[in-house]
Amino acid sequence: MKLNTRISALATLVAGHFIATPHYVVAQEQQANDDVELIMVTGSFVRRSENFESPSPLAVVDSVAIDAIGAKNIGDITQTLTINTGAENTPDAFTQNATAGTSNINLRGLGVASTLVLLNNKRQVVNAQPNNGGVNFVDTSSLVPMIAIGRMEVVKDGASALYGSDAVAGVVNFITKRNYEGAQVSLDYQDGAHGNNKEYVVQGLWGAAGDDGSVMAAISYTNRSPMFTSDRRLSRPQDDTSSLGNPGSFFIGPTPFIDPTGCEQFGGYPRLLAPSGTVPGLEIGFCGFDFGNTYSFVPDETRVNAYFKGTRQLTDDVEWITEVSYARNRAERGGSPTFPILTFPTVPASHPNNVFGQDVSFFGRAIGNGGQGDPANTESDTMRFMTMLTGELEAGFWELSYTAARNDFLFTVNDTLAQEFQNALRGFGGQGCDPVTGTAGEGPCEYFNPFATSFTSSPNSQSVIDSFTAREEIDSVSNLEVVEAFVSTELFDMDGGAAGLAFGAQYRYQDLTQDYDALANQDRFAFVIGNPDIYGEQDVYAVFGELALPVTEDLDIQIALRYEDYGGTTGDTLDPKLAFSWRVSEDFSLRGSISTSFRAPSIFQRDGGATSLNQMVDPLTGSAAFAAARASGNQDLVPEESTAYNLGFSYEPIDDWSIELDYWSFDFTDLIIQESFQAILNADPQNPERVVRAGDPLTGPLLQVNVTYVNASSLETSGFDLVSSYKMESDLGTFTPTISATYITAYDLEDPQAGTIDGVGSRNFNNIGVSTPELRFNLGLNWQHDHHSANLFVRYIDSYDDDQNCADGTTFTAACTSGFKEVDSHVTIDAQYNIDLGAIFESDATYVLTIGGTNITDEDPPQVFTNAGFDSKVHDPRGRQIYARLAIEF
């Protein structure tokens, strides 16, 4: 018998027309030779040869479903899943500073590293560059070409007892097509309603199979043009206004003064801190800079993905499988002309443009109004090799596999060098100037003019700007090696069939290196500051077992147990899982599960550290500031643990109408998080050890908040998932309405700084959580008739509170007497039409033309009074996207 994972006709139908499918997987009907192919579902290592209902809630998304939503990449798929909350698939420069061009999954809002991502049941390396929260995640953009994916299976109730660490929220398993024969080519073009945002995708797939083996190869190329914030300005000017601009401000002692040579007339936004005329001839306050027009909603991006799979039947019972994949992703996101200078440099009284007549401190940036945006670049290369032997036993099978994967990630961005900028203010700037032997303002030595007169009578040369500008480079490498072996066999007969046993062992090795350039190692940069190089490694040994007990024809019980040993201070863990599936009647069945999980501190959380740039609200002033959050690793972290529960049913009240309902609950303790910089600010804004300010260390402008990684007390979340579909036949064709919904009943947090938080229905800006709308649902309608088909989706995201802003329009500091501002609910409509031209013209090849659109009514994402003006963890800023696809199969 051949190992093959098959989904039922009904599951395929629902997957084709709706993103989440019923949990059950059914064996293929008997073949002409009376063989029945075996089942191995994600969430189990035991194969079944008869109809089987998974005791775990399982969502299946097949290639037809992927095409139905017009997905160009995996992020497009996961972003529509109602069970996905807080993923970073719409990278913006304000909350995902160095990970443009990546995508990830965040089941249940438990974190982008709490969902285990598999490719054909095997692990994938994590992205070497962490997100702003200091979390390394699997970049789903670097897996395989979309055209090679047969389906995606999602286990939604946690699976650490089977798969180990990182499966605390569940498992997402991308399964490639198997034994494919033929060739396919697809051409996609997508055009957005705003700016020059276009996307081209070209893919190819080829496969051949013989009596003793098969090969399959796939390649894809994606080119995505950028969409800038200026193309669709969603934010208010004050949301993207920095107190540090050019024209800027100047401090005399603890008091800031707006540049007296100009502010508003050169595009600045004056913000007075005292009544005009308080100081004759001067205005106390800041000259703000609106940086919102030069950033990217969508980066300028190219991707190349390649995948190869070969199988060879070595003997009648032993098969050799090898996979090789490579992904090359390049992304460029827009940025401000220059970053703020956070080092409070001195402009000497001797400066020829200093109108104050005394030493003053500059509070601004080298280039502001009128300057061109200066982009940041990411370069990611991911390689993966997997080889495996699998063999048949008299009553079971075995596997022995080795996986090696590597991610090389380079992030580069320009910034101002602090000391060189100070030299330029003293007249020792410019290419070729030696501050030791030169003379200020003479020969190659130049003054940098920080005053508004640089816009008129005393412009700065490119030479002086280049002399204090350098590029920070972070070269990161992540490696993964996994050796795994297991055996699955039958033990004894029970009333419902043969009891199955699977047991095995796994060894995992991971390491992470981050090599900062020499200037960053010395903290020479004025805004991104820098960081020491980091290196860490981790060895994990594991043994696991699973029992599948068909107690009766109607009752299946699953028992799983996994032991993992991390060594050192992390220690070891033993995690069980107990699940059941009970077919009460032909039309109704129950399922339930309980399991524990264990997630060790990551290498980065334990040994790493990084500086990220974030919008913060300073409680001393009540105003927003863009400042640095500097995180350092914590060797004293303990592993996080959780208990997951699930109880659900499947019901088919009439033929072709299926209903799936599940209640789920996750209870985390010792959750590992990066401290909330905002919570630290709110708790003690005048703590100089944690809060760094310019000028006066207690009352000066906010520059930096120092954070680390800690074990939070707890996170409890629970809710309901509903999936239903109904197939209706008529003379006009087959109509299939569907619904998929997730309702979150609780998202309760114990935050180390913010205290006890009821986070459901909240943006959770001020704590460790993610944005958590209570309700999300997708309504779908599929129509098929002869050679035509169409899909219509209505997607709804509930409103939720914005705990950064009060309902009266003020920024949240200590309390909101009028309650929080509401982020509006959001409804978008997607539509698609397909025609099989090959069938119409009776061609030997298949030609399918698809025309469709997402958010066809061009709805704006709900406005949030924050950088960029929307919540990138929930909503898509691109607006209407119209696409066309031609798929050809030979």
C-alpha cells in the first residue's frame, strides 16, 4: 500500500469555495483492485485504512481554494483565515522595521513563533532577522512556489505532544503535490487602485512519474511594485509628525526653541509649549516634521522560489524521497529622508549660522522637509534540503529523515553617525576633512548648517552630508538541522479495527548569528544606535509516542506523549495529549482534546538583543514620539507552558449541508514576551535606567526605552469556530454558500507592567497582546456550471477599541474618562470568474482564464490614530486589487 494523504470529496468541495474546511478526513473509496490507500493526517503519525474523523479540529485549504481567493502568495491565504490573529503579512516600517518582504502565521493571537510551520511534515528554518518584538518566525514567503502546493492543513488545538516546541497554538503543514505528471504554467497580473502598485507572478511546474520513481520541479518569479503612503494617505498629519525635523528645534538648557530662522514656511509644523511672546523673539516648542509621505505600504519586491522533489523506489518496500528548495527575496521599503538624531549634539556659538549667539543643542534631523525618502533594504536567501527513507512493514511503516535548512538575511539602512555629525556642526565636516589637523570651515572642512537658512542662503553641500552618513548592516544567519526516525505499526485488534502505535525520536540543532557592522558595534549611529554581535545555539533531544485506539466502530481515542530535553537552564518537559472522536449517529459526531505544551526561550530571546524604532506616547507630554526601544536578552528566562482544550461537533442535518462548531481554549503561563516599552513609560516615565531622554534626564524629550525579555504571568484565550457549507444543485448550475467564523470570548492577559488586562475587542497597544477583534467571518458563494465558475466572498472584521487613543480625540496616558476610541468594523467583498477555454475549444491542453478582484468596492481600512493610519496586524491598506490569471496545463 502506498502512503498518501487524501481528503474527501466534500472536504475538497468546501476547501475550493471556502478557506476553512470541516475537520474530518475520509479514506478514498476502494480502487478497482480493492486496495484502499492509507491515511496520515497532520496531527497524527498513525495511518488509517478506513473512514476516519480526526479528533483534532482540522482545516484544509487545497490548491482549488487557493486559486478561488486569488492568492499570489501564502500571506494572502493566511490573512483570510479567521483563526489567524495578529500576523505580520502587511509589513509596515513602523511596527516591522527590518522584516519587509516576509510573512508569517499567528494562530489565535498567541504569537508568530507559537505556530509550527511544516513543509511536507518536516520543519523549516526560522527567519534570521527577528521582528520588532524580538521573535524569529518561519517566513512563509520563503517556502515553495505556490503552484507546487497541493494543500495546506491546519491543526487548530495545539500539537506539542506530537511535534514538540513551537506547536503550542497549532500546526500549519504545507503539502506539495504528489506524483504529478505533466506541465503547468500560470501567468498572473494584478493592479491596485492606488499609486503604481502592480504585481506580476510567473510560475511553472513540471513532473514525471514512472514505475520506480517520480520527479517534480517548480519555479516562480514575483515582481511587486511599491505603494507609498503618499499614494493613499490614511493617517492624519499629526499621526506621522515627529518632533525632530529640519527645520528643527534647539535647546538652551532644558527649554526647546523652534528654529527662529524658519519653520512653517519651509513645511514644518510648529508646536508651541508656551504662549507666543513668552520669550521675546523666540517661540518655545518644536518644529514638527511630517514623515508620512515617504514610507511604504507595500515594498518594492522581487521573489524567486524554486523547488525540486524526487522519489525512487529502492525496493518493493523502501522508497527514497529528496527535496531541495531555494528562495531569494529582495525588498526595498521607503523611509524618511534621514532619521532623527537622538544624541543631542551641540551647535557652538562660533557656528556661522548660529543666530542664538551661544551654544545650543540641536533637536532634529539632517534632512527633513523637501528631502527624498531614503529606503531600507532586505535581502533574504533560504535554502532547504531534506532526504528521507520510508518503508513498509507487514502492518505499518517507518521513516528516517534528515533536514538541513539555512536563512541568510541582510538588512541595511542609512543613518547619521553621531560623532561625525557633531564634528560637522563644529566645522569639521566634509569629505577629506581631518578633524585633528584641519581648520574649522576652511579647505575641505565644512560646517553643516542645521538652521532653516540651509533652505535659502546657506545650503549644505552633498560632501558634508556624506561625511556623517553611513549604512548600518545587520548580516544574520539562522541554521536548522533535524534528524528524525519513527515507526508506525498495528498492535492488536479492537472492535473498531486495529490499534495503531507510532513511536520515534528526534534531534534538532539550531543556531543564530547576527553580525553588525563595525560602526554599529560601537553604537556610532544617532538613531538606530547599533548593537553587539550575537551568537547562540540550541540542541534538543526528543522521544515521542502515539496510540490510536479504535475502541468501537464509532469511538476513536488518541493518546500522545512527547519528552524533550533542552539541557542547561531551560531543562526538559513531558507533554501529553488525549483526544477522542465519537460518531453518535450517521449525521452527528463529537470530538474533544486536551493537551499541554512547552515552548523554550528562543536563541534570540536568551542571547540576543536589538534596537527597534517605535511610536510611543510620552506620559509627561501626552504627545506621540518616534523613539528607540532597545532590547537585551535574558539568560534567566524559563520556558512557557500551556494547556489547550477543544470540544466540537460535526452535524449534517440534510444531505450536502455540513456544520462544524468547535469551542477552544488556551491557558498560557510564563509566556515569554518582550517588555512593553509603552507600559514601562506609563509606569515610570522618569526612570533614567529604563527611559533615556534628551537634555534633562527626567523631563527632556523621549529618546529611548530599554527593555528585556520576561516571563509574563499568563494569557488565557478562548472562543468558537464555525464552518458550514450547503451544496445546491439546479438547472442554472451548482451553488454552494459557505460560512467560516471565529468568535473570541476571552483574551485575558497578565502583563508584567500593565497588570490585568481584558484584551478581547481591543488593539492592545499598551500591553503584550495583539489586536483582537471579537468576531471575524467570511461568507462565500460558489457557482459552477459547465465550463464556468465564479466565487464571491464577503469578509467581516468586527470593531474593537483603540487603547492608544481616547474617544474624545486625546491620546491615552493614564486614563480615558470617555472610554477608548473605536476602530470601526470593516467589510470587504472579493469576486472571481473562471472560464475553461480549453474545454470550450476542445483543446488537448487546459486553458483556464480567471478574472477577479479583492476589496472590489475599494473600502478604506478603518482609521487608527497611529503611524500610517491603520492597524497593519488586522487590515490591508492596498484597497481594490484587480487581477487576471491564465493557467495552462499540458
